[in-house]
Amino acid sequence: MYHKAYGIIETLAPLHVGASAGEETGNLNLIFRDQFTQTGIIPGSSIRGRFRADMRSGENKGDVNKWYGHEAVAGQTDGGTTEALVKFEYASLVWFPVFCPGQPVVWVSCPRLLQRYQMITGLKEKIPQPYTADNSLQAKQFNDQRTTRKILFFNLGFMEIEHTQDMQPWIPVGTHLQKNSLVVVGDNDIAMLHDMGLYRQSRVKLQDDMKKVAGGAFFNVEAIPEGSIFIFPIGLKQTGWDPFAGASEQEMYFGGLESVGFGRCRVTLVGEYK
């Protein structure tokens, strides 16, 4: 019987978890994506690696092998590995920020992503249907003879809000989202909006002695933008795991390019883990 907990990740800087320089055709370094929604994910191995590395450099470094399992030992018949007491699954998006020209930024999600959020958190609320927002959503209003319509304008078109629902229950713990900025779109729409909202940057390596691009050192990188919200489930074979030394949240770095300002996140832990 496993004790259940989960973590909420809020990106405080662009986040790149995926291919490294030169691994993709054309030097385009893509993020990892969910195969169904085509939205960004953080693999469980990346989350486990960060928690393990942070514990190694902390006061409780002697508990690393207990909680995360013993690493392989060369020469031992069974490899020397042991089972971890804490298990991590991949982190999926819950809310993703998208710029709307002439309007405030909105955070979008879809029923499939919210279904996983509901399953992990145990939330009993009904999953919002596509094109749903809170009644307090800040959007352009258009009046006709029968009704007042709310329209959101995106870079690639517009979307009409067809339904309203209280979105407060769908704001994850530890985040600073406001219900008047949350919009649920269709499962078929989320991939396009996600791709439109990604952070993209072209990078070059300069020569050591002058500001001149070194040959063959040009590449592009894409990243999840700051303000994105992820969730990941945690299973524990026993309680007592305390990675944040008594606190329930902490800033951590995930992914690559940390030295140039990528990867800073705030992680909040919820559930039966201490």
C-alpha cells in the first residue's frame, strides 16, 4: 500500500527539458512532449534526479540511498541497486500562459489535462467542457440583439467563450493564478496554443578571444514559458520523506541551460509524505 502525494511545479523562468545541442536535425532542441496532447512534460527521471541531487548536497545526504535507491556498483552480481522508497511519475501541464494581443495574458488547459489533475488530486468538481471560463474572465465583449459574447483574440485567430463555471477549484495549491484568467479549450486546440506560446531562442557560441560566432555553433532552443503550471504524482512506501527540511515548498532547477537563466521553478508538495 503506497502513501499518495503530489507535487505542483510553477515555472519561474523558461524551462527546457528535452534534447541537448546537436541532438535534433537542424540543431533545433525540442522539449519533451506528451504523445496525445503534444504539450510539454517533465519526465519522472528528471524530477527524481533533481530531488536526489539536492539531497546529496544537503544535511540529509546520508538518506539518499534510502529514499531514491542505491546506484549500480561495478563488479557486484546484482548490480548493487536497491528499490527506492519514493516513486515519481512524469509531470504534465495543468495551465499554460498564452499572450492575447490587446488583452491580458490567459492560462489555458483542456479536459484531458484537467482529467489527470483531477485524478492525482482527488478533486470532485466536474471537469469544465471546452470553451469554458469563469464569469469574471477579462475579455472583449460584443453585444448583439440577444446576448453579450466574450471573445478572446489569439495570434492565430479568435475564440468565443461558450460556457461559464467557477474556476477557483481548478487553481493548484501554491500558485498565484487568478480564476479570471483561466480558460479551458478543446483537446484538439491545446497543441496549437501550446506551440504558439512556447519560449524560443537562437543561441550561438562566440570565439574565446573575439565577438565572432564560432563555426557550426548555432542552434535553436524551445522552452516552456515562465508561469506554466505542472503536476506530478508521488508514491511512497513509507512516510518520513522530508526533502525541503520541514517546508512544503522550495525553489528548484530542472532541465538544461541553468547557467543562462533557464529552469528555475517553485515546487510545492501536498499529501502523505512527511
